Amino acid sequence: MLSNNELTEPWFIRTKLIPPRANARLIERVEAASLLNNANEIGSGFIVAPAGFGKSSLLSQWRESLLQRDIKVAWLSLDANDTDLRHFASYLIIALTEAGLPLGSLEFAAYKCLVEFSVEQVSTLLIAKLSCINEKVVLILDDFYRAESVEVNGLINQLLDHLPYNFRIIISSRSQPQVNVASRVLSNRAFEINQQMLSFSLDELKRFIGPDASDQYAKTLLEQTEGWAVAVQLATVANKGSTNLDTLFKGKQQYITDYFTEQILDRSTPQERKFLTYTSILEQFNIELASEVTGIDNVQGLINTSPHIRSLLISLDSQQVWYRYHHLFCEILYTKLKHQQPELINSLHLKASRWFESNQQISSAVAHARLSGDMDRAAQLFLNAGGWELVLYGGVGLMRSLLRNFQSPDFARHPRVRLANVYSLLKDGYIDEAEAQFNKIKLTTQHATNKLLGRDLYLVGRLLNSYRDELINITALQEMKNKLARWNKADLLGVAIIESVIVLSSMALGMFNDAKMAAVKGLSAMRQAESVLGANYLVLHLGQIALHQAKFESAKQHLSESIGMANKNFGIDSRLKTNSEINLLALEFWQSPSSISFEKMQELIHTACTTDGWSEIYAAGFSSQFEYFRLFNMREASANLLALSIETARKRQLPRLKALSNIYRLTYAMTQGKPNEILLAMKELGSSTSPTAALHENWFLLCEKCFALGLAHLKGYSSEHAKTDIDEAIVRTQRIGATLYLIRLLVLRATMYASRGEKSLCFDDLISAAGFATRSEVKTPFFLSRLTIDSIKACIEYFRNSNIHRLELAFLSQCAKQYHRLFLGEEDNSLEQALSKRETEVLNQLAHGLANKEIARALYMTNHTVKFHLKNIFKKLDVDKRVNAINKARAIGLIE
């Protein structure tokens, strides 16, 4: 487990992980505890009762008994901030690690508030980690009603549905949680302890009040309090040990407030009442904070000498540094303050805010500024802490926590705070909502006179543009370069952000040298600005650039460095690590399809689509994955991947991914082998127009479209402009240095030449492709089809006795051998050997233009037998039409 010093986060309150310790003497809950122990074999439990029935006290006592039996127990006291799923799950994970559970890197990510996780990932990862633990574990969630939300309830439902046999969750709440309690109890998967079961019995009361009290006193006390724990405690404190029946309060539960006032507050000194009411505005407090808020100098002495105060306080740590009141008493005290001195409340919160600010507890400082009604102060505290720039310093969790203090009117008054909300929405993939919020700021005139706002507006605007694929044109790129030239060079973070956006725009336009230069400059500025997150992204971009250029050694170095940085600074399952791994796996795939796990790539792509990704990330993942599925004929997986790409393009409003999805429809249709869908997809590709002319010029879309149409052409679905488009794409990729895609296109064109029997042109392209691919061992593009491999073998044979292209031919020979190992087994049989004698005879007749019946007569076989042989020939030649079988057979020398 990581030390406290290693993991101190501004949003984190450690006392939430410690059971409250009441200063007053607790009643031993023997009978209620037995209910918990008797349900030992049931996975989950719910303790549901109104305030004051001793739920927390019972669970605290039971926890101690479990620890004595060497059972690991995690405790989490919940509050209103825990309605946020990541906030809740982070505390839950930290509570488990505090209890001694080895959750590894998940603990590190939790201290970062799980900002790098999608909502779907949280439960999956947590359940996976818990399933590996063999010890008995109990997780106690106290005051669950304060944290309930749709998302939190969803996580708890998933945990309850998939609990390991050795793991139990116990939830206490004032009301029944919305987690299917009834069905769980009825099916004996859970138990419930209700208000009646929590009421004190007569024997428990007798043990608590001691032997000096009569049986009649105990019975009367039980009758008057109805066994309500807080009423028993309160009556005993108020009576100060008296056993006189006349002093007992004569009310039911609804009169507890009046009784509390009469017996505690009215009997307290003015200074005690001041302390009790003023500190009721605080969730928790220590001596110094209480002194600041109340204005009382000797708070410690007051607590030590006041039985009324001591009886109401609950210690939150073993050192008794932090305290709180029982929630019911706190509500009563605060109500008294509101009724008697409402004018003081704002000033008390303001004092608390200033104290928390001076003690660098920014979350509480902002929260109390809000409660004081001073939203200008709350906004300034937030901006002083970093505002939207917190994201670039790994403070997404803190930023989200602080943003919960602001509402729409506050955003309107404080546009720089709204900008932080825009960036938060961007990081979570809510692009449309982020743009709507951003446009509201642009409608104001403040940014014309407020330099800081103008600066922030420009930077966040460029980030928004990059997420929406709106900077893929030379004009926008040049505008950013001009802006950068005029930018204040002392603003290192601003410089780094502009350079980062220039990287993405240049990469999309195929200007890789410009992209690399901007990435190097941006990386230097990010490091000087001490933004680890920003530096991490730029290292990833350098890896992406090298991947496009087929400089795989450099790409691996950058991507591995990016993964290492993400592991160290943001947790093993961070978004940055996901995005880096997608690119690294894509690289490994293009070297050899056998070197990656397609299940791992699927998981990574799905994560990127549900968290923080952009077009270059999706392109790297989808492109390699669709080719993997095509090579291995994985139809169902291909269908699921297409659906994911279409949904992601729709949700994130990415024009390039939408265009790519249309291209992948054709790839998918070919994998499915459905002629009508192939023709429809080709028609849509031929007639589709991109939203802007610049998008038509996008080099990556051009390559992918040519590749899909070229594959369709090889299967007999000719496209009018396929050959000329491929020629254009080859010229363009060679000019811009997109070498990975140049290799793929050269192999594709070589195979198309082979299908037409143009051996010389085929061999030229194969040799050229091999020349580019040799250095980085880019083998997968050469596995395009069986015809490609046979053409490679024919090329090797053609140049066998010459002294030229030795390096390229050796590489092509490796590709052919690896193809046979992957797709045909260990033996490198030629097609001549693969085709039977009768199949060869049928193929020769087919080449002479004979119909099936004519072939049957010529070879003395039935029409059915001819169809059988043709089916086998098509399969072995990897074609689906007669003319393609003839062309391929001629290209590899099976027939003249």
C-alpha cells in the first residue's frame, strides 16, 4: 500500500475511512450484532432505519469483532460529494487498500480519482481485482443514503451481482437503497436489519444503565424511547445518572428535538451553546478550525470541561484530532442556528472558507465559500487553484470536485469557470455539450477586454476544434502558426498547447516533419511548465508520427516511454496508457498479425471510444483491427467493430471517423461475403461527399478508401476509378512520407497487376514495397491474399539467379514462409501441389471458356461433380468468381 505522503490529494479526506468513535459510552449491541453474525454466509446486508437508531455504532462494534477474527474490514463513511461515481469508486478502492487488500495499480489510479477510467471500466476492473483475493473481506458503506445516485447504485448493483464468495458488502442507510434489496432478500442473497430489529431490548438497556436503576426505570425508559438508541443516549446524558422516573422525558420520537433543546441546549452555558451551534455548519472540525469559526480561544479546554459537548462529539481518528456530531444532532443544532441567528450563517461559512484556504484544503475552501453565498470568492479560489489548467497537471479529479459547487448562473458570471466545465466535458467525450457551453462564452463581450479570458478562450477553443476534427486544413494550421509567433513566450503552457494542436493538425494533413518539429518544441515547453500530462501526450504524438512513417524502432521507443510515463504518473489503466497501447499494438500487428491479441486490442479500442480518444487514435486501432478480422475471416467480430466505429463517430461528431466507418462498411461486407452489401457499400463510397473539400484531401481517408476498393476489385467488384485512385494515393503517400500506407498500397497494386497477368509491373511494386518494409520488418501488408503470396514466390523465382534486390528478396521470402506458418500450416506447398489432378483439368477447361455442362462432357463427369471441383478451386485460389480464378491461375503460372 502506498504511503500517505506519496498520495496526498486535495479532494481526499482520510477520516472517511475510519469508523466514528463516540465520546459517550456506547450501548453494547449484542442482539443486533448476532443478526450480522448469523447471516455470515449471505453475501450482502442492508441496515435500514431512521437517524439515531445506532446503525453506525452497531457496525463499528461489529467491525472490531471481525478484526479480532483476522477478517479484513474496509470502512467508508459517505457524504454528498460521493454521488459522483468516480469520487465514490475512488474512496471505495482506497478503503479496500487501507484494509490491506492488494489492489496494485488500481490504488494509485483511485488516488487520482479514477480520472483516466470510463464509467464502464470502473466496475469491471474492481470486480476483476476482487476475484483474485482469497481472504475473507467485508466492506461497510455507512450513510449510503447521502451518496445515492443512478451511477453509484449501478456500480453497487454490479458489485452485488458479481461478488466473490469470500466478499461481503454491508450497507447502512436511512432509507432502503435502490439496489433491488427486496429481490436479493427474497432469494436469500442478502439480509436486511430494520428499525424494529435495531431497537434496544430490555436486557440491553439494563446492561447500559447499570445495576443501580430499578427494573421499572428500565421498562419506563424503554417504553418512552421506544428502544430508539439516540433517545436512550440523550435521556441518560440529560439525566446525568439520575434514576428518578419523573425526570424521564415523556415523548415519542417526534419530540426528540424539543427534548434535546430543553435537556441539553437550555442547560448549557452561553459559551457551550455558541460552540455547539456555530460548529454545526461544519461536516467535521478540529480544534483550530472550531476556534476560527466560533471565536473561542480555548476550545480544547471547553471540550475537556463540558460533558454536554463531549457527549455529542464523535471522534473521526484515533488521535482525536478531527470531530463531527451525530448527523441527527448536527441537523438539530443547525436548525436552531438558522432560527435564532440566521444572519451569522454566511459569515461563519466565510470564516471556515478562509481557514481551509490557509491550510491548503481547496475543496472545502470553495465549498464553504459557496455556502457563504460568496460565489465570486468561490470562483477566484477555483481559478487560483488552476481552473481548467488543472487537467494538464493531473488534477482532473480536483477540478471535477470543485466544479460541483457551481451552477448555470455562476458559469454565466464567471466564464473562466465555465471554460473548465467545457474542458471537463471534452475529456469525458460530451463534445456537443462542451461546444454549447463554449459558445455561450463567445456570445459575451468579456473576452474582448479580459486578457486572461481571451487567452483561455483561444486555447480551449483550439482544443475543442481538435476534438471535433475542425483544424484539418492549411488555412487553420497557418492561423495557429501565426498566433504562436505572436504569443507571449513566457506563457509556457499556452505555447505548449498551441504546439500540441499544431501537431495533430499537421499529422492529419500528412505534414509529418512539421508535426515532429512542433511535438519536440511542445514537449520542451510542457516540461518547462511542469505539466507531466501534457508532456506525456506529446511523447505519444511522436510515437504516432513515427508509426505513420514506418519508423518502427523510433515509434516503439516513444510509445513505450509514453506507456511508462502513464503508468508512473496516472496509473496502469489510464487513458493515456490505453491510447499509447493502441498505437503500439497496431505497430506490432503491421509487423506480424500473430504478435498481438485481438481481444486485447478490442478492449483497448472500446475503452478509447468510451473515454478520451481522438481521430488518430481511432484510425490506428480500427484500421489494424479490421485488417486482422479480414485476414482471419472473423465475421462476427467485424460486425461488432463496425457498430462501435459508427456509434463513436455519431457520439463524438468526428467527420473523419464517420468517413472511415463508411469505408469499413465495405471491408465488413467483404469479410461477410455478401455481394449485395459489397455493391451497396461501393456505391455509397463512390457517391459520398465529405463535409469540406479539405476532408477529401485527407491522406489517410484516401489510403483506406483505395485499399477497400482495391480489395473489392480483386474479388471481381470493379470500380471505375480504383486503379487511378490507387496510383494517386501511392504518389501522395511517397511524397509526404506516410511509408506504412505506401507499403500497403504498393502490395495492393502489385496484387492487382498479378490478377491481370502483368508480372513485370507486379514484381516492380513488390520489390519497391519490400525495400520500404525491410528496415522495420513490416510484414503484414504482404499477407494481403493467397494471390499476393504466390506472386511473391514467383517474384523470388524470377530474380533467383540475379545479383540484384538481394535484401528485398530475402525479406519477401521471410514473408512467404511466415504466411504459410500462419495461414496454411508449416508446409510451404505451392498451388500446383495444392490443386488435385482433376481440379487442374477443370481449371484448364474453364480457361478455354467452357460452361459447366461442356466441362462435364469433356471430362466425362457429372455437372454436380464439376460444381464440386469449382468450389474447391475457388477456395484454394481465394476467389469467388470464374474470371478471377482464370486471371489468378494465369498470373501464377498454373495455366497458359
